[in-house]
Amino acid sequence: MTAAVETAEGTRVWSHPDSGLHAVRDATGAVRLGGPGQDWAALVPLVEVTATGHGRMWSGERFIETAIGDRLAYRGHETVQDGAGRRTTIRLADAGTGLAADVTLETRQGSGFLRARVRLANEGATALRLESVSTLTLGGITDPDGGLDGLTLHWADNDWLAECRWRQDAFRAQVVPLSRSAHGHEGRGCFERYSQGSWSTGRHLPVAGLTDSEGRAWLWQIESSAGWRFETGEREGAAYVALFGPDDAHHQWQHVLTPGAEFHTVPAVLVHAGSGGLDAAFGELTDYRRGIRRDHPDLRALPVIYNDYMNTLMGDPTTERLLPLVEAAGAAGAEVFVIDAGWYDDDAQGWWDAVGAWEPAPRRFPGGLPEVLDAVRAHGMTPGLWLEPEVVGVRSPLARTLPDEAFFRRGGVRVTEHGRHHLDLRHPAARAHLDAVVDRLVGEWGVGYLKLDYNINIGPGTENGSESPGAGLLGHHRAHLDWMASLLDRHPRLVLENCGSGGLRMDYAQLAVAQLQSTSDQQDLLRYPPIAAAAATAVTPEQAAVWAYPQPDHSLDAVAFTLTGALLGRVHLSGFLDRMSPEQSGLVRAAISVYKELRADLGGARPIWPLGLPGWEDEWIAHGLRTHGGTYLSVCRRSAAPARSGPADTDRALPVPHLRGTQVRPTVLYPETADAAARWDAYRGLLTVSLPRANTAVLLRLDPVT
């Protein structure tokens, strides 16, 4: 057990020097998390809980100041040290209900992250119906002057074809001053973002943050494939943050905790950077994400992937169409070839509402699908297939042969969405069906890569007996993660790509198990740059699958443009490579060659954004990776917005503060056709990039000169 330390605020039971945070209990036994010297009244109880009959002490939109949270009192803690990692469990209890809360805080020496999970146990005599439970709370955040005027709030909207759209606003513009002293109460509102339905990132990313004028940053992430919500607001003149999984008000989640039963919240993490702003905080978050995901050889090898879908076969593959693409992809340097949607489609009415059996279509593959898979291997590539495992089309035979209990139901009725039913992977028949499918594809056919898509939002969830829909959704998603992990246990070299109509289920519950994440379905190469540039806010660079879809009707600039945007992530090549001119093919091969030279650096790199996180309509977009040996920068210049007047802006100065004062040699890695130039000003730490033509891009490497 870690020794308690007496402080002016109370008894310190936990501290983390790298983030500057500590947990303190007062004379009543209440435990709160904050920084040294902060006003105790501005802090928030370590756990906030609402249950039917036990609500909030101040009604409104906020899910803090709960009656149970106020009563939870300290009863002990213990710490386990594991190398550089440390895990502390703080034990709390509410005498009024018999509810026990064990808060586990995980940290690592030299890192600024704090990961939290909460275990609730009913030690009382009567059942409790939980309606919301926080995973992590923090109060007492202020600007350098001790106020709130210098804080900036950052969050990300997320939508189909328009992922990772970061926004920012002054904290005071979203949480306005209310003259608390005149009213005697805090406000009733807050700034909140939350998921809706089964697309965990169908509206927003579960990632957001606060920064101040001196470069300090607080960044948080909730790891849930079901419901999640965060809120931030004002409490006693300081900002607070509270992170939640699903709740009743937003996700139709209630969980009945019977005597002796327990419930575990979804994990969440808070990252603190003492300087360097968002770039530094996202660097810490990137390192943290690497530490929680499953180890896998793919994340060391980072092979080049070709996928036949995007702007190419578009879900209509046949042997005749695939074989030329297989040969061309192999010649271009691809190492994985994925046959996307449609390989199972032998239905004259279309496949969308008939999927589920996952058998190859004889009319598409007269010689059998293994003929194409063998051709992929003969060209030195690993074969892959697309699946949408959680759905069964309403016209599929499986919709009749699997029991009703194997599907999502509400009110006793099977749920239907966009022509599909949804499997509940807690049911043994649903899981056995999918196990048999994957073991056939991988074990018998030698498929080494599965793209697992998810193209419906099934709503709040499923009711299995008396459970609430939100509890059913959380239960299914935990079973889904367990199922994915079991596939990798049985097939250790199998690679899983997570896709949800692009990036609509882009969360680190999924990405702690899956090796890759589809970042978007965006088909317009001029719309993709802000998505590709901001993808590292949601996923590590080496897991971020970014499309590059050059076509034979593209100019050389357009071919290079779409390829350049993918080189600092995981290249997802597509396009009719078999129909290209020698010059176009040369640009494709050159890009893949550059990627293979730099990919060894991706797994340890931290992302940077010299121009800040990109706006959707920005003309100039820049993102980079900071490695131990150098810095990579990807810069693109799109056509100016129509409303803009004046001469074209062909040069842009990019601040690179970590290299300020260092002599640097900028090198153009790709392409040679963009006529790009770069000049370095060591005194100001500025790289000026020249792109004389619009809709061009360049990849640079900055190497210190010794």
C-alpha cells in the first residue's frame, strides 16, 4: 500500500508527478482528483453515480454533483508496481445504498497519461438500477491567471465521408459566465458531446481537450464501442471534465445491480502536457494508444495494401476483373490484396439485404474464388476478403434458420435497419456461425486479412429479457471484442481491419484489438486531405488506413496528390493500375518505394500539425511525424475557395518549433513532378514550402545537419 501524505487540502492517497495530479481525501472521507494547491470546492467527487431513486443534488444537464457520488467515502487503497507501470485502486463505499466503487488508476513513469476504470459492486440488501456512472472526473482546471478566459476547448465532429473535423472555441464562448455570486448556485448546463446508437463515432470522436495560453493541454479519450459521453463546465470558478460510458438519458442504458453483482465501466484516459499544446498532448496519447493495443506482427511489418473497391470495382468483383488488378498491384509493390464487397453476390436482386452466409458467388468466379486467391499468392501478396459479420440480410436464409434470440430485439420484435438484422454475439448460435465462417476463410482458403465492415446504425441496442437497450448494446460490443480477440488467438497472423462505413466506429475499444482502421469512404481525392491529416488524432499513424486511388484518367499531379496523402499512414492503394500509362505507373511505384523506406519509422513516431489541425475547406494542409532521427512533413495545396480573391498563394511558411535553432536539410521524398521547393529558417524555426500549382502535394523529410 502506498503511504498517505498529509497536505493542506487533506490526505493525499495517490499522486502522479508526470501529470501533476493527485487524489486527496478530506475529513469526511470524500476523495477528489486535482492538482496541488487547487481549491477543494472546485474539484469533483472521484466517482459520480446516478441510480433510480438516487439522482443529482442540483438538477440540470450535468451528471456531476450526484447524491451517491457525494456520499462515496474512502475505505482504503493499494498500489501494484509493474516495471515502469503503476496501478492504484482506490476503494470507496456509500453507506446509504451499500454500493462499493473501486477506482483503478493506471500510470506509467515518464508518461503524462492517466487511465481509469471503475468497478461497482452492490454490497447492500436491495437491487440498484444504475442510470449513469463516471469513469474519470477531474476539476480545478484554470488558465495561467487562475481563471477561465484563457482556456480553449477542442472537439471533433465526425460523419460519413467527413471524419475527424476538429473545431475549437474559447471555453467562455461555450460555458458562459453566469455571475455565480449573485445566484448562489452553479449553472445547470455544460458543454457535452456523446454518441448515438451503435456507431460510436457517427457524430463525434470520443476525444476532446482543453488548452491554455501557455501551451498546457488536457486531452481525453473514452474507449467504448457502445455509448459514451463527456461533459465539461464550470465549478467554483474552474473547469471540470467528467467522462462516462453509456447512460440512461442519452443511450437508454440502465443496469440493474442485484445484491452481490458488479458492473465495470468502459475505460477512459486523460493526458496532460505541461507545454507544447495539442501536438504534445496528441504525442502522449499516441504513445498511450500503442501501449494498450494487442501486439501483432502486422504493426511491425506495415505491409502495403491494395483494395479493389474505392473508385474501382465498387463491390462488383469477378475473376475476369480481378486478375489484371492482381498482376498490376503486385507489380506496383502491394503486399496484401483485398477483395472487397460483392464476392458473395449471386442474387439477381442484389446482395445488400441478402448477406450473411458468406459463400463465394459461382457466377462471379467460374473457376472458384480460390483461383483468384491463388493468383494473389502467386504475385507475392497475402489475400484478403471483406466481411460485414454482425449483420444478416432480411432475405438471407440465416434470417430464418438462426433463433430470434441470436438477433437484436426490442419489445420482443426483431430489429430491422436498412434491410438487415443485427446479430447479438452473446448468443452461442450467432458466435458459432461467425466462427465457422472465419475458420473456413482463413483455415481452409488461406485468407490472411479480413476487412470487417459495419454499415448500419442499429439504434440504442437490444433488449434481452428485462435488460435495457443500452445495456444490451454494451453487452454485445463486449462480446464482439472478445470474438475478434478469439480469432487472433486461433489465427495469430490474421490481420483485422476495423471499418464502420469508413470511420464511424473509430474508437480504442475496437482499435485495442484490430490492427487497422478505415479512416473514410471519401471518394473525392480533393476532399480526403483534411481527413488524412487529422486521422492521427483518432488512431495511431501505423493503424490509419488512408486511401490512395490513382486512376488512368488522372493527370500526373492528381496521381501524385492522392498517393502523397497516404504515405504517413497505412497505404490503402486502389485504382485501375492495369490501365495506366508508364509515367503514371512509375509515380505509383515510386510512392510505394518511398513508403517502404520510411515505414519503419511510423511505429514510434508522434504526429504534428505545423498549421494546426486542418479545417474542412483549408487551402493549405500540413501534417507530419516526428521521429527519433528526423521529421516527415506532408504538405498539400488545394484550390482556393471560390470566394477568395487576389493572387494565388504559392508559398506557405510552416512553424516547426521542435527544430528551431537547428540547422536542417529539407529533402523532397515524393513526388518529383510537383516542382516543390523548401527553405529552412533555423532562427525562426520556419519551413517555407513552395507549391507553384494548385492541387499538388509533397512529402518532405527534415534531417538535422551535424
